[in-house]
Amino acid sequence: MIKKILIAVFLLILSSFLIWQLYKFLYTPRIVFGAKGFTEYSPGSPGKVFVQVLDNYFSPVNNAICKLTVYYPNTTKFVDNVTMLPFENGLYYWDFVAPDVQGVYMTTVSCTYPSDLVVLTPSQSQFWYKDGIAFSGTSVTATIPIPSRVSDKGELIIYFTAIDSANPVTIQINNTATNQWETLGTATVNTPQLSFTIDLSTHNPLTVRMTAGKTFSVDLLNLYAYKNATVVQTNLRGGGEIHVEVKKVAITPDESTPEIRSIS
């Protein structure tokens, strides 16, 4: 009798465990599939890296944050942990201009499911989500108020549509605790799409200043912030790469005899 009871208890525990595992699989948000795009580029040509994010039911996930790292052929970093822009149907992309360094660029992508994502923009319309109304000039300052309901971290995303090759754009933010400008980095002709992780507790409101020696154009300035910091993290597995190569064109000399005409 005791043996039967023990077997029944074991089966009950086992079935409960299996049901719990099935529940977690069906209802825990996880990114289980991704497809990275890669192709060949010539130095100076525009390029795009993309990834598609699907959930357990292979439906598009449109509220993820996907970060990309790209390595030069010598394995140093071309860009590090830059946030990709959302498009539609679970697609996220990063635009770049191919550098002069030839070879194979390895890429990695990781995505985060935020529990609740808030997208904040400055009041200036030219910084809204790539609406075609770009700012053009050598210096611009934009301010984004931070609602009290968001957490202390945010992702600042900036998209430049034109940068002079010899004059990168310096990006700074104002620290409201010290009232000092902090330099985040520079945008170059090869890296027009950049992102930075911001501590909002000392940058509220977030004021961004962009300056360069010559005119540049910027068509997007967004801040991605979380209402709730609880996230589910996963990695998109598989490899991606970018090929940069100078195209060689064979020129065949014209061996035909040139025609001579007299001009009267």
C-alpha cells in the first residue's frame, strides 16, 4: 500500500513538473529564431545588417531591443553594442557605410524583451522617427523630458543622414547633477547610426548636443526607456558577416585599327 502511495506521489510530482515546464515554454517570452542578413560591399558603399525576431509561435516581435556588434577583419570592433532600429514584421536593422578596410567583418546580435518600452522624442519635429524632415547645420541641441514612471536607464539612438568624411560629429549630453557636458562619442561617415546607454537618474531632462566642423544632417533622435526594468534576455544564435572588397574590373584594349577621316 505504501509503495503504491509513493508511486502515485512520484507520478503526481512528475506530471506537475512537466505541466509547469510546458507552461513556461508556452507563456514565457523568448526569442527563438533570427536571420541575419549579410552581403558584399565595396568601400564607401551603403550597407545594411538586419535581423528578424520571432516568438515561440513564430510570430513577429515588434517590441524588442536588438544590439549589434561588428568586428573588423583583424577582430577589433567596428561598432560595439549599437542598438538596431525597428522596421516592421519583427525586422530590425543597422545602416552603415563600408569602411576602406577590406575583408570579412563578423557580426553578432543579441535581443532583449522589455517588460514595457517607452519611446521618447524631442519636441522638435526634425528629430522624429525618420520622417524626412532632417536638421542640417554644424551644431544642434535637443532636450527630452523624462517621465517619472520610467526606470533609471535608457538607450539614446541617433541616425545621421549626412556626415562630412573629414568632420565627424561629436555627441555630448548634459549631466544635470554636475551641470557638465559629457562626451558620448563621435558619429562618422561610416557609422551614421549610433546608440548609447544613458543613466537617466543624472540626465533628467536629457539634453543632447551635436557639433561638427562642417554641416551634417540628422533625421532621428529617440530615447528608448523602460517603465519596468524586468527583462527577458536571449541571444540570436548563428553567424553573420559583411564582406568588403574592392571590385576589380578588367579593361580590354581595343585592338581594332582606328578609322582616319579627312575633315574639309
